[in-house]
Amino acid sequence: MAEARLDVLLVMAPENIVYTAGVLPPSLRTVRTRLACCVIPAEGSTELIVVALEKGAVEPECWLDAVTPYREFEQDAVSVAAASLRERGLSAASIGIEETYLPKAAFEVLQASLPDARFVAIDGLLADARCIKTQDEIDSIASIGRVAQTIGEECLGLVSAGDTERALGTLISERYAETGGRLTMLVVGSGARSAIPNAAPTDRILERGDTVRIDVIGTRDNYCSDVARTAVVGEPTMEQQALYGTLKEVHERILERLRPGALTSDLYSIYRDAMEDAGLPYYHFVGHGLGITLHEDPFINDGRPVMLAPNMVICIEPMTLIEGRQGMQIEDEVLITSDGCRLLTEAGDLLRIEA
Amino acid sequence: MAEARLDVLLVMAPENIVYTAGVLPPSLRTVRTRLACCVIPAEGSTELIVVALEKGAVEPECWLDAVTPYREFEQDAVSVAAASLRERGLSAASIGIEETYLPKAAFEVLQASLPDARFVAIDGLLADARCIKTQDEIDSIASIGRVAQTIGEECLGLVSAGDTERALGTLISERYAETGGRLTMLVVGSGARSAIPNAAPTDRILERGDTVRIDVIGTRDNYCSDVARTAVVGEPTMEQQALYGTLKEVHERILERLRPGALTSDLYSIYRDAMEDAGLPYYHFVGHGLGITLHEDPFINDGRPVMLAPNMVICIEPMTLIEGRQGMQIEDEVLITSDGCRLLTEAGDLLRIEA
């Protein structure tokens, strides 16, 4: 904050509230108007401003000094935050806000309430901080990641030709829920649908020869899992074996290169070049940070190169989606260590579904 | 649109995208930066602008004339929308935007791209439209509402003293997932925790004499369920019976009054007055609209009075939360018909959990 010359941060995006206060007000997922706000001054006490009805739900877990309630329908989080800043003598302060989250109307309320303040975007600053995980964060991610891998692989072994994508999806959902997790975007695509990114399970029936791609995306205790696996119904063709082999080789080559100092752009090149050589379609990224959110910095693409650093957790997910035919993907979660990396999940060979 | 003198709407909030385009781009739940935008001109073709990787996922279900992809990391939804408006000759148009959703940064991009445009907030206009449900919407809500009621009541019958809130929560989650639904905010509070609004299930063990309050909040096929039930572990005390009886009577008195023309403020008075007479704490609303979102217009509180109209779907949820002791709630979903109402779910007596 000193470096950015900020007097106070107003943190409102759900992932940054979790990061700052250790708790997600439940309504932030379900009732869009119930905004919450962490007030984090450079000096003085911190507070989480939250809709009054959720004070009791957040208080036991909240790390901040105080939980300040606001009355729904009568008050709003931003006005209460502005009043708090005035009371603290911060009316003309440099105030950090998340410009990619704060709704236009809420910003205008803030601006009108604090006409002498200077507003500074802190979206990047928060994203950079979240990039490097603490040990507790790593433990949470590793734990739900292993769950996602185990459940995904086991459930592929429980269905067979004649079952639907939905049946497979339901199995995964049930087991994931049993562990206390909540799926946020389960991908189950079979046959030509395996080539559709983020395809939800449908009533399509699994048939002998189908490629089946699943991606177990969900959260538990505020941290995400993102593990993708590919299977074939029955005996894979030579083409399917070769396709998977190409991805697996790219996957391994990238994993070998994961260490502090490695550049995201170089890692992406390994993937892009291999796919171009093989004449296969490739995706616009081959990895991303994972944490409270599903996709966060660093992105492994051909944009701005970022240097990997210890305690980043990233997903590596070489994928090829051949439209109208089939899509394959291998996605593992990896921790960057002081001198290399540690796999939090680990993909094996092309999986089989009984024909 | 003619009435509001709007040339074009840019619809970006998830619930309004579902309402306008019939489909939710999957990432809108998981990747905050992947904004989407429906372009709805008064004249000419409509389009859904969506991150390129999800074109295939939304296209089969999208109602709009076209799905326009934008490239992640290189383009953004708002710039592509602005370009589309310029091409349509709408650079200086009156453009409807959702000011309570559109992030500050995205609005600034829009404004810079279309310096001659006039921007008008359409948040209220869209909320008003969504308030009156179509038959398809009513069918979707009724169907998942019945699921929520059945699962909630059955699962209360499957646990007993000694089980945890989490065990009950997991049972409900699994069964809800089995029907193709996804819980978004399951409430399970036992003992003193039953008085905490929006309390997620914990490892607290159910004990003889506990009040247990559950609220089955989730979605299926883009529509929400919101059904709350109260149970007691073992034989209820006289106080528990009386408390439930008071709520049940309020519930029935409100249900009797539900018809077109009834005022939300009058309905709230029934609840507030009864609770004041009984010396019980009351909530700041006793009902709300239900649809693509959990809480939508009309709100049944003592704010601006709204007249009920046919084809509104509302939740009626008398509740009393006695902090540190116990909380009870009865919540049903109701359709307003041309001359009264039809219960989509129907609560009975105080439920029992085996001691």
C-alpha cells in the first residue's frame, strides 16, 4: 500500500473479500445487490461491511477487526464504507478500488459521497498478491484437487456405453458434494461434444469409440479444483492413441520446465509449436493460476511473459479440440517449489470406459 | 424500449442474459473477466457477444440471431459491442445499460468507444419485465421447487440425533444433484445456529431438543428453488410448538390474501404485526419474487408498496430468529393467478427428526 501510495483499500470482489477477510458472505453468490466491502486502511482497524442478515454467518470466520452490518433496502455497502472513511478522516484519501468489479452505480455513489477522494485501481495489485500462495492455501487447493482427480477417474470407470453424459455428470456431482465440495462448472463432453469447451453434460448417450472429456471444476472451503481427464469408450483407435500421446508428451515437457524463473511465454511455445508440428488445433492458453478463483494470474499464453515464482499454483492443461470430431485434454494442478515443481494431481494414460 | 426512448439495449448481468438470450455462458459463474453482452436493438438483428471459447457451448440454445465471439486476452465484450453499434449506425444512440452490474472499467471503455452515445440505466426496466413469468418459466420454477420440498423433507427424515448438520447437508446436496440441479446456498442450522440467517452446514451434531432450519436454495435449467422447512429433534417443547404455530398462522393468513391487486406492504404488515403481538423478532421482509435469481421484485417488505399481478412467482417465508436460542422459518413458493394464487410447494406441520 505504501508503494502504491494508498491510504485505504475498499475490497469488494468476492475472491478478494475471501483473500482479505477469510470468509465469503453467502449472498455474494446468490443475491447480486447484496454487495460487501472490506475496508483496509494503511493505519487503523479493518472492517468487513456486510448485509446485516449475514453478520452472524460471517463473524465466526472473519479475520478483520470488525464486522459492520448494513440494513438491506435502506442502506448499501458503499455508502456505509464512505461514512466509515469520513469518520476515519479519510475523506480526501487515496482510495484503492477494483475497477473491473465495482459497478458503475456503486462507484458513482462512492464518488458523490467522497468528492475529494482520489480513486486508484487496485485490481492488478490484488491479483499479484493472490498469485503467491500461503501454505494454508496450498493445502486447501491440494486437498480438493486430489478429490477432483480421484472422483473424476473413478466415475469414468463406473459408466459404460449406453449411459448418458448426464449420468456420468451426476455421479461426479454426488461424490464431489459428499466431500463437502460444490461443483461450479462440470464439463462432460462425449463424441463430437468433447470438442466443445465448457460443455455441460447432456442426455447424449456414450457410444463405443467416443472420446469423453471431463473437467472437474468446483470449490471447497473457498478454493477451486480444476482437473481434466480424457477417456475413450472401448478400444481406442490408433488416431486416439496418437492424439493422446502427443498431448501427454507436451504435458511432460512443460512439467519438466516448471521452476522459478521459467517464462509463461516459453511454456506456451512448447505447446503451440508441438501442436503446429502435429497439425492439430491448439488453444489460446495452456495453463493458468488456480486459487480462490478458477482462472487467475499467471496465464500461460503468448501474452505478456510472466516469470514463475515459488508457491504459485498453476494448472497445466494441453488440449486439442477438433471441431465436429473430438477433443482431448490433460489437466493437472502443480505447485511451483523453490527449485522445481510438485504435482498436486497426476494424469496417467488415456482412460477407458467400458464398451 | 419505445416508451423509454431507447435505441438499443446492452444486457450483461447473468440473469438478464438468461432472460434475453435463453442461455448462460458457463464462465459467467466462474471467470469474472469473461463478460458477455446481448445487443438488442429496437430495429435489426440481435446478437450475443461471448468469449470465443464458449461460442459452441451457447450456440445450440441461444435465442438471439447471432453469437459473436471475442478473443480472450486480446478483445473484450464491451469493445466488441461498441464496434457492433458503430457498424449499425448507432454511435450516437440512446443505449440501455445495467448500471448496477456494468463494472466501472467496462463502462469507461464503452463511453470512450462511443463518445456521442447517451447511456440510460435499464436495471429497473429489466427487473419489471422479469417479474411477470411466462408459462415455461412457471413450469421450470414449479418443477425444481417441488424437488426442493421433497428432498428437504425426506432428508430431515433420514437423519437423527448424533448426525451432523453436514451429514444432512450432504444428503440434500447429493439428491439435488441427482435431479440435475445445483445448490447455490444450502442453509442447515441446528440449535442456536438455526437463528443465523444463511448458515451453511457445519460439523455441529444434532441433539435432542434442537430446532433445525433448512433452506434448499439452488438452480436447475436456470431457475431457482427456495424452500425452507423447520424440524425439531425428538419431541418438541410447548414453546417450539407455539412458535411454529404462530408462524404457520401468519403463513396461512398471508397465503389467503395473495391475489392480483394485493399490496406487498399490506402483506408485510400481517407478518410484522403478528410478530410484534407475539413479542417475537421479525425479519425485514417476509417474501420476494423468485425466478432466474433468488431474490427479485417484488419484495414483500415495508418499502415501496407493489401491487401483485398474475404470473408473479413469489416466496412467502415467515421466520423468527431468536439469537443464541433458535430460529424457525416456513417458506413456500406461490404463483399469483388471475383470481388468487396456487401453491407450488406446501408446508405442513412442524417436522420431526428422530432423537
